[in-house]
Amino acid sequence: MPYQYQRKPRVLLISHSCRKAVEGHPRAAALHALGTVDLKVITPRTWRFYGKWTGIEHPHPSLFNMSDHAVIFPWLPGIGSHLHTYVGLRHILNGFEPDVVDIWEEPWALVSAHATQLIRKEFPKTKILLETEQNLYKKLPPPFSNFWDYACREADYLVGRSDEALDVSKAYGYRGEAAVLPNGVDTSQFHPRNRAISRVRFGIPDERFIVGYAGRFVEEKGLIDLLNAVAKSEARVHCWLVGGGPQKDALSARAAQNDLVGRVHFLPNQDHTALAEIMSAFDVFALPSRTVGNWKEQFGRVIAEAGAAGIAVIGSDSGAIPDVIGDAGIVFPEGDETAIADAIRTLLEQPALRSQYGINGRRRAEELFSWQPVATQYSDLLLYLAGLKERPDFTQNVT
């Protein structure tokens, strides 16, 4: 394609995920490091995450250019953040004059429709990239159905986090260009470590077999199923649950029953540095998510992190979990306690298989989920949208 610019194409990334160093910063930093686009990130000044108002973490200016801005409706009871949008968004667009705008929010959010409307009015040649993780079809009520219809009708491209997400978008009526691009993980933070040293650090006896989990303590994560499966397993099988949430009391009560006394260990939420060290002491990582009425697992980033750490994984068949696991572990039917126990027993009795799954997980993390290949794919897509590159080979049409 002919070169259309005397400069790098300007890309505006609109993303609440970039408020946090763990979530959005690595993706933006990896894209900036490639040097292929002039990247500017905007993120909300105020935000509420799972019921708590959270602070913002600013990147070092050398990593990428990010500014925070006031938003209206950062949180509404019963609606959450889906009605937020930026105060002065027209001014932001006019000040940057983007060639591509990447809206890293769900298409039914007000900010997606608002940004799309302004772009089409102020910069009709600017390309619009939407992103979605929604992998469960549900009827969208007004005004969210209107936001979705408008944003997706005007969008130039849609990225889904999984095949299921694109299937849902197709069911909603999207007919444009689309591709599946995964979330990324920090493979320099999560990497194979000396397991023996880690177990000494955390006081874990050699003979003990640890099945670990990290994340929210909520019903849809299937943690009661996991504890019931551990109870069916040999006495040397213990479970470490890292995180917190509304199901903590129920989990503690189950852990106190006779068949699990002393075998379930709770740790509070950890930053990624500490979590990577804790994971290195696990024998197996488990994600036993269950599909509930309005949610199923959209990606399961902790699976990719565990794989990057060289740990065998077991996970349910909810949502995108099987795609993330690939050949790095065992997939079981969601809610099937016996199948979970069987998976645990298989990896307990077959250390060579467990080791091979860990090797496969590290390979998959490096090839598919580390930020460098993920950022390269986004770079290829953004350059394509800017008219500077042929259509990437991961592109597919939703028909």
C-alpha cells in the first residue's frame, strides 16, 4: 500500500484498563516500544472496580504517553461503569487528530458510542477499532442496545478476545472485519523458578501436593467445586486460595469441615511480583469456573500466567478456558467435582506429564500470550487500518 503519512500514524487508545500497571500498561508499553505508531492513551480519572473506588497508576513517560481525564458516571448502582464517558472528549480528539482510535471498552458502553459519534463528525477518515470480551449472548436493553448498534455499524474493525466473543458479536448483527487477539501476560515476571526453593520459602513439605488458585472468591469461579474435589483426593493434596471476595466465608466454612481440616490455606490478594513467587510453589494451578446467568470465563489470564511460570494447569470448559489451556493441561466439564478430582489424581501420579504440561505452558505463553507478540499483532492491525500495511493474516470476516 502507498505510504499516506509523513509521520507515524497517530493512535488514540481509550481504555479504563490502562489505569493499572498490571492490566493495561504492559500492552501500551509493548506497542509503544515497537515504534510503529504515535500512541496516546486516555483513561478515567476516577473509577470503581468491584465495588471499590480505585486509584490510578501513571506510567513513566518513557513507557508511553498517557493522560487521565474526568468522566461522567464512572459508576451507577445496577449499571456499573457502562454509562461512563469523557468530559471534553471532542477537545481531546481535536488536540491529537488521530488516524486510528482503539476503543478498549465494550461496544455497548456509552463511551464507545460517544467516541464513535464524535469521530465520524470531526474526523470522518479516522478508523475506529472496537474490542469485546463478551462471550455470552444476552439481550441488551436500551440504551445499551442502541450504543452497540451504532458503534458496531460505524466501526472499521472488531477485535474479540475469543472465538466465542466473535460468535456473540455475529449474533448481535456485526458483519464487518474482525479477528481474535488475546490478552497478554508478563513472561518476565511469570517464569519457571526453582520449585524446591519456593517451597522452602513458604514452608511447604516435600511430600505435600499443592493445587493453587488466584483470583476473586465468587460463586462463578467454582471454588466450592474445587474444595470438594480436593476432599476426594489423597490427604497429601492441599489447596491454596489466593485472593478475596464475597464467598470467603462460605469457603472458610467448607474448609473447616472434617474432610478438609488443615488442607485449605488462604492468602490475601497479592501484587504480581508476590503472586509469581507463590505460584512457583504450586504443583498444579486450577481454574474451575462455572457459567452463570450473565457471565462465563472470558479469557482466564491467570491460566496463561501459570503456564508462563511452567506450572501444569487444570480448568473447566467454561468460556475461553480450553483455548487458553491448549496442550498445557487438562480440561474438565464445569461443575464436575469428580472430574476435577480425577485431573488432580492424574497429575499427582504422573509427574512426567505434569512436567510436560508446564513446558507446553511456557512455550504457549512465549509464542501466544507474552506482550511482544500480542503488541506486534496489534501493531500490524493498526498499520493496516491506517493504510500502511496489507491485511494481517489473522484477519477474518464475521459472516
